[in-house]
Amino acid sequence: MAETLGDILDAAARGVFPPADGRTAIVPQPSPRDAGVLAFTAHSVVFTDEDPDWVRRTLGRTDCDRLAATMNARFLTALMDRTGRTSDTIDVLLTAAALPGEPSVPLAEIDDPGHPRAVSARRRRDDVRVWATDGGVLVLGRGVAGRWEVAVEVDEGARHRGLGRRLAAAGRHLAAGAPVWAQVAAGNARSLRAFQAAGYRPVGSEVLLSARAGSAGCSRTRS
């Protein structure tokens, strides 16, 4: 049976990664909503329903090191043009195992589908839940290939007190025993430090392609 993106992610969550052989795997999208590129160490995965031969030909035209080709601006632009999708940024992809017990930070779940964080998260995730604490917000939902994805937001006045780290750790307690994933923009060093301090480890880089407004599929925006 051919390997799926879900299989690849499940293995990475266990610390088992594709071989560092310089190759690019092309697998089907896990859903109409989710397409993109995932780069591990010396091995990339393009998840798209586009013609694999077109993907390989286009990668060959980037005129750069093959290890960097899938994250090269020329390839990503061509892929977005081909699919009619758009993207925001290249993220660092991190994961952590679930933790038992209750979070160390007090959380109150927000049961309001119209809450701005809930509305934003539902564009890119299913089964979205939102919690608030003094100075911050935690969002958890099922994203790419059904993985649990966590996002946190800390108010300006509550920063530099470790709240981001505690919220990131709280996500590990709330994911019902499953691995938790986080996507952090590569330039967001503050957030990267918070997630790593909470026990998340970087496993690769990821670009998610969003369906443009008015096109088929679900629109995806950063949250």
C-alpha cells in the first residue's frame, strides 16, 4: 500500500523520519482543503493532487540545490499558480507527545463559535476548541491529515512571563493522548523558544497552500 501523508506524519511524531536520501516524495492531498510541501532533513514531501510528473519537471527547473528545491520560491510560486492557491509563509513544524493530567495554567473554554480566534481557526482546522486565560488564548483543532494542531496567543502586556510556554504545554494535556503539532513562522523566534521550552521538537519545515477566496475547497489562513 502506498504511504500517505498521515503515515509520514505519524512516523515523524514517533521520531521515525524518511531517509535522508535527497529525494522528494509526492503523495495525494489528505483532503481537498490541505495541500502543500513538507521538508525533513534531506527529504521532502509534496502533498498535492496535481500531476506528479509536472511536480518533478518543475522541481528540476528551480536551478538550485535539489535539497532546497521544494522550498525554493520559484517552485512554490509555480505550484501556487498551477493549483490556484496561495500561501502565507514557510513554517517550522514542531511536535510533542501528549501529557497526562491537567494543564498547569487555569483555562476557561470559550463556547462561542463567533469568537474571532474560533472563526480564524475553523478556516484551517476541524473540531476547533478555544480556551482563554488571563493574558492569553489557546486554540486546538484537527488540521493537516487530521493531526492535532495547537496555536497560542499572548497579550502584549503578559509577555516575558512564561505564559506562552505554559499555554503551549497545556496543549499537550488537552489532545486526548495524541501527538500535538505546531506551525511557527521561521522568523518568530520568541514563539519558537516558547514551544521548544514546552517540550516540542522541530521536525521540519512546512508550506501550506490555501484555496483562494471563491475557489473550490476551504480557505486556509494563518492563525
